[in-house]
Amino acid sequence: MEIKNLAAAAVRIRQAAVSKERIILYGDSDLDGVSSLIILGEAIKSLGGTIAANVFPNREHDGYGITLKALDEIKPHAPALLVVADLGITNFEEVKIAKRLGFEVIIIDHHEIVQSVPEADIVVDPKQPGDDYPFKGFAACGLAFLVAKAVLGNKISSSLEQSMLELAALGTVADMMPKKEDNLAIVEQGTDAFFESWRPGIRAFLEQEEELVRENRQLALEKMIGVLNVRDVSDGHPGAFRLLTTQSLEEAQEMVEDFSKQGKIRRERVRQLAQEVRKRIASKKDELFVFEGDESFDYELLGSVASIITNEEDKPVFLFKNREEGSLGSVRAPSGFHTVHAMERCQDLLERYGGHAQASGFRLKNENLEKFNACLAEYFKTYVRT
């Protein structure tokens, strides 16, 4: 048994690479999305193909997923094969627009299905209807790894497979996917590969943290993820993408040092915002969920802060940043809750929502915030935690 459409995606990507068609890779800017694009890109390049563009949307300014702004920027490349990873499963209209522009669209995603599946040419998502593969907990980079292996077939070398596994492990751990079943092999083998990596970006980190690597490999891996999660975008490429793809050890050493400093600053900002949220909810302990936002909230910190608060309060946490054009939110919840289902109940109030049961996001007009809060209150009032 194999994941639905995985073989079809691999065949089409292989064909495009060998035929030297224009290929655009489009992924989320987090470590899962970045790892996915690098894995797919290395598979394509090993067959002699080229990547016309690696595209990462700016979540706060452009929105999550396939955005109209990004499509406008890449339309000069059409016709082309557009392979999107770690997003796209809720981009119904944008996929139609992409196809009208002349793109053939392949989606490789792992998020929850919302109502239906976009009309892409090929969709790989174990959670889609008709996919009987028993394990549903892949990260997008885990799926990208399986697609890349299928693309290369017997042409994949041991060293290339190991270099892809290390990225799949980083993205799987960073995205907090369950370390069991199919993911267990990816994480265990990928972690071993990580500490033997040839990548300058990883080597620079391992050299800087040589003592920590000797004492606690798991903590070292987590610290590397922290370095890669730093928000540092240059020419549209996240810092993680630049660090993991640079061929220069000297450049990698400079980035690791810089990102490490930025990481310390980010951790302090997360601490401060978490404390602000704690103050706001101190008198609301009886409420069934946390619903807080402000124009001063940094959207890029909301996921981390929501994780902290949900662990402390043992309830769903909805945090959002108010903007003139609407509010963007990040959601975290403890086990036993399904936040996508909760938002599905309130979908008429939302412009977009989606993600995972315990980690998701939303976008809505500011005038609908209070209605959304009330809708969630009604939902959680009768919700039975599983």
C-alpha cells in the first residue's frame, strides 16, 4: 500500500526534470516547508533539471499558502510545473488561478482537509479522501522525501539519501510530528545522518556546538532547529533555506553566529509576549479557551507563545495580530482538541483557516473578531475532550 498519488507526482516531477521543463518550487517559510523544497530541489537537480524559482510567501504581509501576490510574481515563468509543499491544501481559488495562468500544479501537503481538495493536477496528502495509507502523521518534508526517493528510484546514491534524510528529520522534529511508525525511521536515521552531515550549514553549527554535541545530541539537534527558526529573510529566502543550501563553510559560520544571536533576542521577545498574555488572562481562568490579540503582537511569535500558554493552561489558545486589513491568528491546543474542526464551525466568519488538530491558523476581518470569539465559546461549551 502506498500514499495516494505519490507515484503519480514522482513520475511527473521526474519527467519535468529529465525534459528540462521549467519547474517552480513553492513552500511555507517554516523549517518543514524549507526542508521540503531543498529535498525536492536536490532530487530534481540530480537528474539534470533546474529550478526556475524557489518561492516562500511572507505569511504576515502576503498571507499563508499560495497567494495572489506570489502568483503575479511568478506568472512570467508560465507555462511551468508548480510544485507546492507544506501548504496549498486549502487554496481552492488560487489553484484555479494558477492553472489559468498556465501552471500545472502538484500539491504535497500534510494539513487537514477542509471540506474538499483543491483542483490541482496532483494532490499528495495522506489525509485526503480515498487515501487508505494507515499512517497520517507525516510532516510535509517526510512526504517530500518519499516523493524524492520515488523520483530518483535506483539512481539515488546513499550519500544523497542520507543528506535528504537529515533534512526530513529536522523538519519532522521542528513541526512536532509524532515520532512513531513511519516518522520514527525518518527521525532516527535522519538524526544519525545529521551528525555526519557534509552540508556546510550543519557542519558550521556542529563545530560551534562541539561540546554540546558530545554531551547531548538531542539537545544539540533542538538547538540547531532554534537557529534555523530565526526570522531572517533575504531576497525572499528564509535564513534556514540560505544556511542549508550554501556551499561556503565560511558563509555558513557567519550565518550560524548571526542566527544564534538573533535566536537569543527572539527567545526574550517570546518570553515578554507570553508574560503579556498571562497578564491578560489572569482574571479569565474560568474561560474554556484563550482568545487574545493586539496590533502590537508580533505575528511571527504567536505560535511559540500560544504553545507556551496552552501547555500552562491546558486549554486551546487563539492568539492574533490586529492589522488594518484584518487579523492573522495562530492556534495551539493540548491533546484531545481539534482546532480545525472548531474553526470549521465558524467558517462563515473566516477568510481562511486550516492546519492541524493541535496547531493551526486563521485570517478574518477585524469586525468579525467578537463574533468569532462568541462562536468558539458556543463550540467549546458543548465540546467533549477526546
